[in-house]
Amino acid sequence: MRLICLDLEGVLIPEIWIAFSEATGIPELRLTTRDEPDYDKLMRFRLELLKKNGLKLRDIRRVINGMDPLEGAKEFIKNLKERAQVIILSDTYEEFARPLMAKLGYPTLFCNSFVIAEDGSIVDYKLRQRDGKKHAVAAFKSLNIEVFAAGDSFNDLAMIREAGNGCLFRAPEKIRKDHSDLVCVDTFDGLLSQIDRFLSRQAPA
């Protein structure tokens, strides 16, 4: 059996924190895992900014409700699901993702969750598992499933390398340069071609 594992933000949907940064006029919220490889450091920084500015989950959801998948993403997922099983491995949060999953046709999503106070403030976050993307891929492989993985950020590198099959997608120049042994594609057609090569090759004996 073969399985396709994809990142979510920057691959299928816009970066939620960047959209929220633009909506609130807080430039520091533009930082993502493309910029900061230490995920805990990044999230603590974000939560402190939300607290400092009195922003709550409902404020972020208001922005998310006006967002759409990236151009071509819905058709890409539809075409991909006709070829193989697909799982989205993301460091986003279920409280963020639900409206956008509906717009993508409800692909399977593994992600994290928030701790929400009674007043709607986001006070903490709960990882499904530390290095969850890498461990998910390793678990699939332990079931004799071949995995292809693709993503755009620092936190996708471990799952791509764990899979042993995959590529970068629309990655920033620094990641492309520092990991030049990985193929990087910039279109959904290009990504689909990489996946088709993976799906069509002869399975190991």
C-alpha cells in the first residue's frame, strides 16, 4: 500500500497566521515555521502576542471563515484522492482547520489542539505528538506502507526524510538552498507528477 502525506498551510491553504497578521496589522504575527524552526518558541511568541493585544480565538476564526484554499488546491486533492490514500499532517489546530477542511472536501487531517479559557482566550496549545509528522510517517512505515511526503517548511523536513520519498513544495529559498538534495516543485501539476512517479514505480520485493 502507498500513502501520500501532505502539509497543510502553504501547500493547500494560505498561512493562517499571515492572514491574521494582515487583518490585525500586527506584523510580528507573520512569522511562520518557514522563518522559525523552533516550533515551541514560535507558538509561545504567538500566544504572548495574542494576550498582549487582547485577541481571542473568535477573532482568528473570523479571519479564517473568510479564507479559501489556495488556487487549484481543491481540484488537486480531488485528483489525488482518485489515485491514492491521502492524509494531511499539519502543525495547525483543529479549532482553526474545520472551515477550511470543508472547502477541501474533508481530507483526513492529523493536527494539534488549543487550550481555550472560558473567555475564549487561547492560553496554551497541545501537540498531538512532538515531532508528530515524522512519527506519523514512521508509524505508517511500520505497517509496511510506503509513504510519499511533501511540505514547504522547516517542520516538514523530518517527515520528508523519514518517508524516503517526497519533495518540497513552494519552499522558501533558504530551505531550497540548505536542502538542495530534495526536489522542489512550485505547481500542483509538478507535485502531482512527482506523486505519479512514486505511485507508478515497482514496489520493492
